[in-house]
Amino acid sequence: MQSPASRDDMIACVMALEAALLPCLPARELQAIDRSAHPYHQIDVERHARDFMEAAKKLQLYLIGLQREDLPSKPDMLRKEIAKMEEELKTKTELISKQERLIQEWRKELKDQLDKHNMELERV
């Protein structure tokens, strides 16, 4: 259901995360770098961490965007609710019509029976 552009965006975000993660060093080496006298080691670690955080933020924003796209807007929700209520109203109106026809038939049958009994009484 996703468009090719959104799929490409997601793949780009994942690739950016992967690229930011690849240069990261295992914890043992990071600890050695912390003790290292060379300041450029620490700068590399900070740069990789910053790259990773930027890629993670892009992915997070992308996923939030997808979530918002999935949620229907308020007018759409109201339209659906109105359509559901109209369908319910139509169903209930049909039921009322059926019940009214049934009542009319019963009235006719009762009137016919009453007329029949009245004629029988007059005859007797």
C-alpha cells in the first residue's frame, strides 16, 4: 500500500542508520580510546555518534509521518460516522415501515373479524 517514494525514503533512512553504525567501535575499543592520548580518537567517536543520532532522528520523523498518514482526519472520521448513522437510520426506517404494514394488516383482519361477528350477531 505504500507508494514507491515513501518506500525509497524509508530505505534511505535505514541506509543512513547503517552507515552511521558501521564505523562504531566495540565497547572495549571505545574504552581504550577514552584513555588514549590522541584527541582525534574522541572526535571520531563523537562524530559517529552525532551521525547516528541524526540518522535516527530522520527515521523517527519519517515513521511519525507514516503514522499520521494512517490516521484519518477529523472530517473523514465525521463523514464515516455520519454515513454509519445514515445507514442505521435507513435500517430502522425500513423496520418501522415493515412494522406499520404488519399493524395495518392486523387492523384489517380484526375489522374483518369484527364485521363477521357483528353480522353473525345480527343474524342471530
